Amino acid sequence: MAKKKSGKKKNGKVRYVEVAPQKSTMLDGLRAVLPETVSGQLLVGVLIGGALTYALSDEKLREKIIRQGVQGFGSLAGAMAELKEQIADIQAEVASGQSGDA
């Protein structure tokens, strides 16, 4: 464990306090990619905002994005329906197996 100065002196000595290591989060990888300076972060934000503004203001591009989203949602809904059917089949098999064993 890392030691951290507590700032309090006892008998003329600096006390150290044990500090638990920080858990990694989802955004740690993103922090490694983003610049650390404020001006760098501002530049990245301006570029991302400009790209989003362009994408949302261009009618043809917006239509393509929406079409892809609708197709993706349709595929996901179809996959979920198939999964529900498979789960129902497995439940039926388990139920018939339990009634046959009794």
C-alpha cells in the first residue's frame, strides 16, 4: 500500500497513513488518451463538437445514421426474440424431464 503524509507531527515526526490503491474505472483508458492540459482538452472538445454538429446538420448523413440505427435495433430485437424462443424451449425440456423422472 502507498504511504501518504498526513501532515500531522507527533513528537517531531511526520506520521504516515496507509492509503488503499484506487480501483480502476471504465474511464481510465479514456483519460490515458485525452490530453492533460486544459487547452488540449478544449481542442479535443471543439473537434468532437464540430464533427457532431456537421453530422447532425448534414441531412443525407443524418438519414444514413438513423437508418443504420433502425436496422441495428431491428437486428437486436430479432436476436432477443430468438433468444426468448430458445429459453422457452430449454424450459420446456427441463419441465418434461422433471415430470418424466418423477
